Amino acid sequence: MEPLIEVEDLRFRYPDGVEALCGIDFSLAAGETVALFGANGSGKTTFLLHLVGLLSGEGGIRVRGRPVSKESLPFIRKKVGFLFQDADDQLFMPTVEEDVAFGPLNMGLPASEVEQRVVEALQRVAMEQVRGRAPHHLSAGQKRRVALAGVLAMQPEIILLDEPATHLDPPSRDGLIEILRELPQAKIMVTHDTRLAAALADRAVFFDSGQIAGEGSVAQIVEIFRWGAVG
């Protein structure tokens, strides 16, 4: 079966001359969850931003067989959802309901389908009770769930998650793990949280100075690179 995402020799240099990606090869299979480990500045988030066309470097990226390019971005962004590290970067409408509806409305879907998607997405993250509230009045855990609902309302095949457990207390983190575990989409997750990765990921990749230094199971990567502790 063709990979959902294929990356070949991806290279990227920031305008200040810093080489952020130095020849990345990567693939994502249907239904797979991959954790990306590595120190801050190792290229993980830069890599994710290339997968949805927010950055553009040298090399090849294909999503569902189509190259990521300016022309293909509408297709790519229907297939790939992105949960940013800071939920406030995604929540900007007056109410939760309007935030979750924003993406489907901009796809030009009829009002009845938008409503159905909003209801289903909020139910999926157990946030239907806050649909009329202002996002900035929510807790960090609630904001993260609502931001995820906005991604799910687009019905992507792939979800990219940048440090999804940041600023979450243990109950909120555990609740997020349960939600993510039940989602059928393939996922790529940047994280420093090895316990989160162990609970969700089929495979782990370790980034070091813009290169993939190793890949294997979460336990293998933790052991090889002494990256935190799994438990």
C-alpha cells in the first residue's frame, strides 16, 4: 500500500543561514502513529511545517501521492490537519462552535453538513457542553480539546501534533491520550513526553541537528539516545 506521506532528501535553510533540515527521508503508513523526538532546534517542527506547505525547502514531499506545492495546498490541507503547540494560535472566533465550524465553512460545505461536523467533532473530544462559550474562558486542557475538534471537523486522513501535552495537568493529559488513542487517523507527533509517546506511537524517530539519527520503537529510541524514561 502506498504511504500516506513520502519525504525524500528534504533540505531547508532559514534566511539567517541556519540549516534546519539536512536530507530527511521519511514515510507514514495508513493508521500509523509516529513520535518525533529530539532536542529543541533539532528540526522537528520545521519538518511538520513542510508537510502542510507552511515552509518550502528542497527535496520531495508527497501526500497521498501528490507533491506538496502551492497548487496542491487546498488538497493537502484537506488531507492533513495540524494541531499547534499553543491552542491559542488556533482559537480565534467568539465561540467554540464558531471556531470548530470555521474550517468546514471555508470548504464551502452546506450549513447542515457543517452543523453535523461540529456536533460530531465536539462529541469526539467530549466538549459539546462548551459549544456556546468563548474559547479564552476555557482551561488549557479544554482549549486543547476544542482545537483538536476544529481539526477533526475537517475530517483529515492525517493529523500532525506539535507537543500536544504542553501545559496540560496530568488529568487533562491522560484524557487527551484516550481521545488520541481512539482516533483512526494516521498521526505524526512532536513530543518530549516519552510516556505520551509510549502510549500512542507505533514508531519513534529521533532528530538531531536536522537529520534523522535513528528510528525504531519508542523503547528502543529512549534506550539508544537516553531520551527520558518510558513507564
